[in-house]
Amino acid sequence: MDYARFFQDAVDTLRNERRYRTFAEIERDAARFPHAVWHSPQGERDIVIWCSNDYLGMGCHASVVEAMCETARQAGAGAGGTRNISGNSHAIVELEAELADLHGKDAALVFTSGYVSNQTGIATLARLIPDCLILSDALNHNSMIEGVRQAGRDKKVFRHNDLAHLEELLREAGDRPKLIVFESIYSMDGDVAPIGAICDLAERYGAMTYLDEVHAVGMYGPRGAGLAERDGVMHRVDVIEGTLGKAFGVVGGYISGSRAVMDAVRSYAPGFIFTTALPPAVAAAAAASVRHLKNSAAERTRQQAQVAKVKRALDLAGLPQIVTETHIVPVMVGDAEACKAASDLLLAEHGIYIQPINYPTVPRGTERLRITPGPCHDDVLVARLAAALTDVWGRLGLPLARRAEAAE
């Protein structure tokens, strides 16, 4: 039996569909972010990263780096075990207290990644609610979909941000327990959920709410707690999930909520119980980042200003971006092969790294480049980005937006 053939055939299928993923070998430079070194086949090259999820550059912030280094020197490199086998460090307990305070909740629970916090958090919550019906937004992240699937409960998918459809499903469910799972910012289109209106429906029909704020924490609200804080509805959401690996610049995920809910997940979630804890140095760095962004709006203000400049520059160039109210700037290509070619040209010829977004992350025919401007992208870099995209669009013969729209 040629077992290797099975795997090679699977990879060949991806290549034939132009969906085979390649990874650029990048070395971040903390002193010059978003500049980095690309270890290309032809040697090292200086590049600018325009697609990082380290949205505010906090992974390179001096206080965050120093917190990690100081704690590593004191406590070592690893956690030493799971949370119940010596891994419940003082640093991780302090981090959970910071996160609970950030979201105005009784408690928080830290996981090894945002993916795991969704996957195991949703599954555990739903399994602990008898006869639970899960109502999930159609564009929820894969981690949420996996959490719903692993819960083994009945589920209904409501059309994206469609309040009428959600209400119809809630009404049909009657008095049975219900859990609504949704995101605040949907990362591929950059659109936002009507959080307050969903809370209205949840209260009217007796449902529990679970909100994923991974693309919003650190960046929105007076203290960076996310869109629910910005919109004044954070106290109405039962469970808020977030990540430490995007705007906070480190790694890990978490959920926050009432003490009873957090204690139940802590006690029953396999993805929490049976995995090594975050190292103390990582937890300390994350806590430093959370504390900084609670008290500093400078990074958020600067980011929003640079996002607006990027959107304006792309408009003036007639590039086909999706209009959003968030920091995510999707530029539409609409073809997998062309999307990969555009990404390759930007990197090889202009020193600009923006990875292609293809199926299954987005539907076929909606392939795109996803740009995430940050506070460290200065005006010179913005101008170079617009010029580079214009050059690549022309060389590949990609369609532009109507100039009339761009001038409005």
C-alpha cells in the first residue's frame, strides 16, 4: 500500500486548484516594525509587512518585550505543565485578572490560542446546557464552527448579520435553551455585527450570547475592550472571547464572563485541562500589553488615521476595495491564480508583503488581498503601497473600480 501517494494526491489537488499555500520566510525586526527581512530564494531582502494581525505593533513594544524577557529570566522558558500540574503560574493568574477587568466580567480563562478558546469554549458551554440549540452566524470563523460541531448539539445557521432571520429561528426554538454565537468584526470583509440588536433578541427570547472580539480587542472602545465596549453593550454580552495574538501582539486566547460560567468551563473543557499552559513569560508580556492599551489611546488613534489614509489612497488609484468601517482593507481580485500572482509581484518587485486570501477562507470568485494598516505605517509607506498596487494591477490586467466612485 502506497500511503504516501494518498497525501501527495491531496497536495496535488490543491496545486491544480491554485489553492496550494506557500509561506514566506520572514524575520521581524522589533526596532523597525513593520519592516522585516524576507529570506527569499535569492537571499535576504528588506520588506514591509502590510498584512500583519499584530495590528498595533504591540508585539514589538518595549514594555511588552521587556516584560517577556524579565519574566523568562526569572521563571524560565516554559510553563512546566498543565494548569492543574504546576502550570498555574502567578503570571497567568494576573493576566486573567487583567482580562476580566478589561471586559467588566467576574472572571476570565486563558487558553493556548484564540482558535482553542473558541473551539473548546463553545463546545463546552453548549454541552453543559441541556437541550441547547446553537444559533451561529453564517460567516463565523472556522474555530467557532468547530466549536459548534464538537458540541454535538442541534444548530441553526442564521444569514450573516440578518436580524430578521435570527429572530425567526429564535421564535421557532420556543422555550428551549439557546446560545447565539457571533463575531464583532468579520475579518475577511471587515464588516461589523449589530451587537446591541442581537442582545435585544437574546433577552427577548431567553438566549445566551457568546461574542468573538478577536479582531476588535485592543483597538476599539475607550480601554480597548472591543466593539461591545465602544457601543456601550459589553455588560449585556454573556461571554466575550478574545485573542492575545492580534492587537495585543503576543499569543493565546481567552474567554470572559460570570464566575460560574468560567469555573464550569475550567472544570470541564478538555482543551483547557489537557494542554500545557502558556509560559509565564508569554502571560506577563500579554498582561503588559493589555495594561498599556487600557491606558493609552495613542496607538488606536494613530492606526485609525493611517487606515483612513490607505483607504483614501486606494480610492484615488481606483483600486477595488471593499468599503468598511474597520481597520481591515480588502482589495478584491476575484481569481485565485491572479491573487497569488499579485501577491508574488508585490513581494518580489516592490518589497511589500500581503498574502493572498483564497478559498476556502473566502468563497471562490471573491479572492482578495487583505491589508491591515497599523500605526507604524507612515505616509511614505502608504504612498508606496498605492503605487505598487497600481503597478501590479496594470501588469496583470486586473479590473479597477470605477473612477467616479473613487472620486466621491
